[in-house]
Amino acid sequence: MEIDWHLQLVITVRLMTALSLGAILGYERSHQQKPAGSRTHALVAVAAALFMVISLYGFPNGNRDPARLAAQVVAGMGFIGAGTIWKEGSWVRGLTTATTLWLSSALGLAVGGGMYLPAVTACGLALLDLEISRVRQIFSRDHRPTVNLMEELDLGLLKAGLERIMALPMRLHTFNASGTDPYIVSFEGLSRQHPDPFTLTLSIKSNTLTLVLLYIPEGMRGKGYSLDILRLLLEWARKQYFTQLNLTSKKEVEGLWKKLGFAQVSDSTYIYRLN
């Protein structure tokens, strides 16, 4: 069979264009230190473009149905995108990255089908939307820059309060992998009488404080520690100018949170507005 070199060149240009658009879109994600960056987005885009090219030109003697293979790409991207999303209590991360990966597959399909201008336009609009969101977050009146959290927050005051309530020395750990919201703060207290440590983990996102984990060792339960710790958190959050405290909990202890004035917003999520 004679090779159509013009078609091969067209296909090569399409694959290279898809790779470039995916890499451009992924660069914004890698710049934000997200788990899926330029390489992942570029691979998704070029793979989708290749699938589209195969569906268009790979079956010269059969019945072509490009839409069938394209639909499978869209469905398959759901599994890849879901891998970038994770949830901890009321805190969800990775939705935007999952969406940009999904968009990368769409860019690849469009370029593979020869729709260069719509693909470039969609990529440009996506980048514009991501940049506008960043600018809006930076200049938002309620935004608290994560970079300065350690300077702004009096974590020593909260540590001292926990040591007073629990009568345990506390170790403070901070974690921020992305360089932006959210910021993770964890306190750990260990005693010889209780081999499993007391743990309090907080997530800080802008002006919202979320109680991610509160673990009290088995031998110390039933002594009112939870109530005292929640009161301490509310008092500390007000002094640090937070506007809301979130927590998730089992339904059987909802009376404790309501006693403090928390409002139930779902089966296991409660919020306390501080402003």
C-alpha cells in the first residue's frame, strides 16, 4: 500500500500541536505546584489526538465512526481526573486540575480532528479563566495570603492552650506542599500513660479554619476535653480574625457541637460563623 506522505505530515503536525497545547495548559498547573503538570497534560492531549487520528484514518476499508472512539476518550478521562481529586472532611482538592486534564483530552480530540482554531481558542480561554481566578483570589478582601500565615497566626497561643487543657507537652507540625491554600497545622501530644498520641489537625484556607482531625487517647476520653478544645479553637479563631470554623463529626455527638452554637449543614458537617 502506497504511503500518503502528505497525510502523514498532517497527522504529525496535529500530534505536535496537541502536545504543545497540553503542555501550555499544564504549565499553569505545574506553576501552581499541582500534582498534574505540563508532562501529564501534554501526554493526555497527544494521546487523545492520536485516538482521534486513528478513528479518522486508521480504518480505510471499514466503516468509520470517529464519534465512537472520541466518546470512549471522554469517558476514560473520568478515571484519570478522579485520581487528582481527594477529600478530607469538608475540604476538597484537585477539582480544577481534574477539569484541566479533561480539557486537555478535548483539546487533543479537536486538534486530532483538524479543528486547530477552536482548540487554540479553548486553551487560551482556559488560561485566561485560571489567571482571572488567581487575580481575584489575591485581591479578594477576605483572602489571607498563605505565604505569611506563620507570621500572622499566633500558633504558640493555641499550643499553650492545648497544653493547659490536655496537661501534655505538644509538638507543632506545619505542612504546605502547594505553596498556596490550604495550610495544614497539626499538634501532637504524647504521654507515658497513653501510648497513642493526642492529635489535633487543622486546615487553613483563606479566612476559614477547618478541624480535620481531633483524636483523644482512649484513657482520656469522657472527661470533657473535646468541649474545652472546641471552645479554645473558637476563642483562638476569633483572635486570629477567621470568619468561619468548619468540622465534620459523627451524628451521635452532634449535640456537643450544637451546644457550642455550630450549625449543621449536612449529615456530618457543621459550621460556626465567627463574623
